[in-house]
Amino acid sequence: MNNTLDNAPEHIKLAVDLIMLLEENELAPADVLKALEIVKADFEKKTAA
């Protein structure tokens, strides 16, 4: 990561890492969005618990 990201909050670093991972795997954007909805719902349940 560059210096700008070194000082970024953890959630920004994670978002950048996830974007890079998804783009490197050349996944269909529609599939990525559907998968992210599932991931988001899962983590929201964990947060509520």
C-alpha cells in the first residue's frame, strides 16, 4: 500500500483490498454485488448479536 493508505482507517484499507481482490479475479459485477449483499447481511447479524 502507498503512504496515503498506510494512514487510512482500517475499513478503508479493507475496502481497497477487497476491491483489488474482486477485480483481479475478473468477476461479473452483478455477481459481486449479490455476494456482497449476503456478506453484509451476515455481518449485520453478527453485529446485532
